[in-house]
Amino acid sequence: MKTFELLPTKENLIYTYKNDIIQRNAYLHRFIELLNSIDDGFSIALGGKWGSGKTFFVKQAKMIMDVNNQFIKEMSDEDSSLIKYTWNEYNKKHHNQLKNQVCVYYDSWKYDNDDDPLLSLIYEIANELGINYDFTEESSTAEVFISLIDFLKGLNIKELYNTMKSQKNLMEGIEKERKLTDQINTFFDSVLAERGDRLVIFIDELDRCKPSYAVNLLEKIKHYFSNERVTFVFSINNIELINTIQKYYGQSFDSGRYLDRFFDLRLDLPPIDKENFLDYMGFKMRGVTYIQDKVVLAVVKYFGLEMREITRFLKLIKVAVYKPAHTDPNLDNSDALCIYYIIPVMLGLKMYNTKNYYDLIQGKDCTPLIDVLSDFKNNKLFKELLKYKETYEKLGEDMRVVKIEDKITEVYDALFNTQYTSENDYRCIGSLTFTEENKQMIEETINLFSIYTDLN
């Protein structure tokens, strides 16, 4: 069974940018223009929920800026041309000449167990920029780097920082702090002298880090990275980072105001175009469509799934019920109702809210089914639930109007609240018949044990 996720690989970054698969290119271009307009030391918080595509977004921004930097050559000519063409098509209307910005991506979660985030950040900058710190060749940047590392290794940063906070040996602490700041600024200046006009450092996954590491990293960047030619972009989940800070300082601590000390600007990442994304993932949203594909979209919208959650949900659908819904025209109508409509809602609910899922399968609450499926009342299988002279909308004096909510509740009771016996082994709703086999099929399908399960 293959992974079914839009990972930020080089191929995916290029392809989705070239074809604007998730409809974020306009936001991406404006964000790059914002970075291009900065002329001083600056810090930006790019907010978004977990799984909303923050990593994908900042890696695409870095990719575009890298290929437009005349000093950086990391991609093939063909890939560079594709990216430049897409950027230039946008730029024809905006005439925005990009600065030669040097970009570094730092996954803070990767270094979560390090004692000193300052040291790991400096090392990551050197690694990403290909600075040779074996020093087999003469290089001014390498010499500055080794000088900085020697200074850092001989300096207890934590002790220095605590000294500055506690006012002990104040003058000695100030002198060491100034020397460290000067060393870091000299390192940045040497990097930029060889590679570009400004340095953009993307700090990712900070909200996933241990509270002590997250706070330590923020404080160190604030104190020692003050170069006017450096921009920091923190891609974060605002709510989770606030919770992280409160775990460190206490629940009564005002984490929001605390974070304002570090960020000059806060932005929220706009949502992706979910219809376009589903279409790209093989669920048709345009032209001739399948019923299940429309239900999948309704589930995605109802639960407000983000990009990573959507890919997980689509994987479940692909494995559990995609094949019969798209290739088997001879499904029994009762099974078809379950496969097209009910199981996709259950799979989404199971992933989104486990408690509500178990309430549903235990016969306690069918609200999600009603909320998602009521809009499909005019589809053929829901009309099959109507008895003679019943209608969902008044069409004549001799017709009896019924609510779609009531029909969905009847189906729910037939599947999750009815005890079938040898004397009472079926239940009819309109022209559809439900039995114990329908209940068993749903359970097997949800748990990937059914004949419909497709592990390929």
C-alpha cells in the first residue's frame, strides 16, 4: 500500500507550482513580493493549522527565490526554466525585480533534542549553503564560520543568557554578548558577500518542539540575530505555539503578547482550493462525475479538513470503497447507498472525531450523516427511500411531504439500532431493503477487511 500524500519533494513542488494545483500561486507570489520589499531586520509569523501546507508553501517560496538568485545553482536547467517561466508570467503584470536573496530552511523539530539551538541553527545555515568547514580550501566565509564555531564552543550560551537575565557579572556578560552578536553578524555578512543581497531564514515546525527548546530558540534569535539584512519567517500553528509557551511559563502567562516581541508581522496562510486539489488527487469535480466524489468533497468541507488531513482521508477512501463506487454498476441499491454516501462520512468522522464516530456506530447520534447527506436528497438512491406518494418537496395535493432528515434517521436506525432475528430479518425503507448483511458490510469496509478493500 503506497503513501497517498502530497509531500514537499522537489518534483511535487515544481509540478504543483507549474500547474497551480492547489490554487496558491497568487498568494505565493504576493508573499515573495513581501519578502522582496523588506529592507531591514524583520521577523514574520506565517500561521496555519497543522496539515494546512505551511511547509509546502515556504519550500515553494524558497524554491522560486533560489532559482532567481544568480549566485545559486541547485537545480537542473530544465527545472529552473519551468520555475522561472511561471514566475515571469506572473511578473509581466507586476514588474517586480527580485533581490538576490539567500534562503535557508531550518526544521526546528529535527533539532528538538539539541542543547543549544543557536549552534544547530548556525550549523544548518552552513550546511544548506554548502560552506566547507573542513577547510581544505581557502575561503573567507569558511574562516569566519570556524571562528564563530570556536567562539560558540568555548562559550556557555545558557550560562551567558542566564547571567544577563540575573544581572550577575553584568559587564562581563555584556562584553561576551556583544562579541557573540558581532561574530554572528560578521558570519552573515561574509555569507551575503559571496551569495546575495539578503538572507531569508525559514524556521519551520517550531510549534511541534518541546516547550523549552521553542522558547530557547525564540529568545536566542531575538538576542543574537539582529542583522539588518536578515529576514526570519516562522511557519507556525499559532494556537499550538501559544499552548507550548504556556506549558513553559504557566497557564496564566500572556503568550500572545509574549510572541509579539518576536514577530514584526503576523500572517495567516490562505486555504487551498479543495475542489482543485481533489480533482488532482483523482476525485473528479468537473464534467462527468461520480456520486461518491461529490460526497467526498462534502465530507472534506463539513469537517474543514486541511491538506494533510485531506490526503489521509482520500487514502482511506481509495483503499476502502473507491473501487466499487467507480467500477461496479451492479451494486445492490442498499449496499450502494452505504458505499456512495454513508461510509465516506463515517471514514471522515472516524479520522476527525473518534468520540463522535463511536457515538454514531453505537446508535447514539446520526447528526453528521444528516448534516452531510441532506443536500443529496434529489439523488436517485435517496428518492428510492420514499414510499408511494411520499415526496421531499410538495408536488401535488395527494402527495405527502417528508423530511430527508427523517429518512436518513430511518436508514441509520436500520443499520445501527435494529436487532435482526430469524423472524425479523429485514427492514424496508421505500424500495430499499436493509439486513444484518448491510451492517456487517459497513463494519468490514470501515476496518478494511471487506471484499472491496483495494490495497493497490
